[in-house]
Amino acid sequence: MITNENLIRELKRDVRDLESLRKVIAGRKNRLAADNIDWKLDNILGSTKENGKSQPGLLTIKGRFERNIEKNLINWPIWTEWLMNIPGAGPRTIGALVLHYYYIFKPVCKECGAPLELRVGSDNDKKSYICTSCDTVSKGMLKHEIGFRDFPKISNWWTFAGRGDPDYKKRRKGMKLDELNKGGLPRLKENGYQIGESFIKQKNRYYTDFYLPRKEKRAREYPDWSKGKIDGFAKNEMVKLFLAHFWSVAREIEGLPVTKPYAGTILGHTGMIEPFYWNGNG
């Protein structure tokens, strides 16, 4: 695990700023589409020339962020030894996943460095961060101390990631996928969704080969389900498998014990599914 605070904070800045930029770009495209304007002709999204000089647009800046994240990820062995070889595992989504898995950013007092406590006002609306030591109220951008996470069991990691109970017999009629995915970190749940979408778009050899049969199986088992619901459940299982592989590889790299067979006992497989693209697989 990388403990260099400068590298960790740089990765966090780039990942968060890139996510904000992506939302701006998506919003811009939607507004242009609503006005029947081709976004490729937009001088804000695309590069332009002014006074003979090229001026970068938002899409160019987005690419810079992605390249910067990729350069930083070289410092993490799980990227260089495994993830960079997986089609669809891009630096943007993996940068966020690495931050979520390894690190926690705890708000601390700017005055004395003690932990902050989030307190809600009597009207249940006004929230303030109060120092647990000197009672100072922290305003504006908070100062954070870096802590390190540990998930001794795959179930701990899945719960944190907001992935649902794989026992679909517990479902009720009309139950949505999110009802089985209660809890977890919202940003990490979204991150998992993005990774799943990327695997499918890239036609990832192994994870897609896992996803498609699961989709067909759900369609046979639950003919009353909509296509969207079937796809959502199958995609959820694929993401859970990838997260299990991430957990297994991360712990192996760190020399930590790995409880097995995590895939066989929890995902309902008769045989172990070892991490794809790891140690010569793929």
C-alpha cells in the first residue's frame, strides 16, 4: 500500500476534479442536444484557435486529467501488476476505486488537528463540523487526515461498496436492484456501475463471458422480469466478481490472508474463479 501523502492527495484531487469536469461536459452536451446543436461544433467542448494559437476545450482538459491519473497510478502495484492489463479498467474509474479501497480521509480541526464531529442543528437542516477537542467550528474547505482501510473479509468490502445480497430468492415482487444494494458508499456504488458499463462496452473477454450467461440465466428463471431488470442483476453479479478479484489481488500483493473460496461460497459457483489477467491468466 502506498503511504506517500503527496501521491495520495494528488490522486484524490485529480479523480475528484475529473469527476466534476465530466458532469460539466455531460450537462453541456445535454443542453446542446436540447437546442439541436451538434456538440462536436461547440467551441467550449472542442479545441479552437484564437490569434493563431490552439486553445484547449473541456474534452482536451479531460484527457489531461486522465493521463495525469494514469501516470500517478504507476506508483500502485495493483495497477502495474494487474489492473492496467484489464480491458475496460481505465485510469479514471480505477483511480477512484484505489482511493476508496485503501484510504479514508478524516476531517480534522484546522486549529488543533483533533477529529471533527458532524452535528445537525435543531431544525435538522443546518450542519456543522465541530472540533471534538477545542469546539472550533470548521468552515469552508475542510482539512483531512489520511487513514488506511482494511477489509479482512470480502463481505466487508462488498458491504462498503454497496453490492447486494446475491440470494435472489429473497426478492419480492417488484423489488428493484437498489433495494438489494442498500448501504455502502454512494460514490463507490456509482464507480462500480461505471466499471461494469466499461467492461461491456470494451467487450472484456472474461468479465463479459461471465456476464452474458448470468443474464441468460436470470431471463430463464424470471420470465416476468423486464429486460432492464435482468441486465441490472447480471451486471451487478459481474461487478461483484470484479470487486472480489480486486480484493483478492490487493491482499495477495500486500501479503495478507485471503479467505477462500469467496467466489464459490458467495457467488454460488461450484468451482473457484481466479482473478482474470492475474499471474498469467489471460
